[in-house]
Amino acid sequence: TDTSGDQVSGDVNLTVTDDMPVIGAFTPLTVSNEVGTFTKSFSLEPGADGIDNFNITGPSLPGVGYSSSTSTVGGVTTTTLTAKTDGDTPVTLFKLAVSDVGNYTFSLVTPDAG
């Protein structure tokens, strides 16, 4: 209905396309067997909905367990994978943090934990 009260009916076709995040190439990282923290980048198109978390898994290693957590600080969402030894007194081996601004940080906490 317009301002003078005229009415017209018709059909409207609407298509909604929901894009998805796209992760591209990671800048390679080589780490010596020493305590340290290293940050590199990767290509990321987060899509219109953005990123609420990353699904990160570690390799299957005997005596090693993994946990992950996600936090958002200052508008940056980061998922961190933590590797620890199994047992009564777990030892943190390493942490891998991936953020929605296209950075990843690897921290070797305990080299030669065996």
C-alpha cells in the first residue's frame, strides 16, 4: 500500500546465500626442541557470521592428552589446544593458539618431557 492507499500484489523471489569461513595457507613454522613461543600467520576469510571457535585436535601420542578452550578478548576469538602428559601430575607439553585475526601461536612449554 502506498501513501494514497493504492494496493498492488505480486510475487517476490528471495535467495539467501550463507557464506562460510575459508582457511587458507599457514606460514610454516619449525621449532627446535627448546622452550619458546612463536607466532605466525595464516590466510582467513571469516565469512559474514565470523568465527566463534576453531576445532583443533592433536596427534594421537601415547601418554598425551589434549584439552581446548576458546575465549574472546577485545573482539578477537582465540581457541587454544593444550597438550599435557597423562597421569597423577600432568605436565604441560605445548600450547597451540589460533585466532580469528589470522595468527597462530605455538608455545613449547616442556621439551623432552619423557
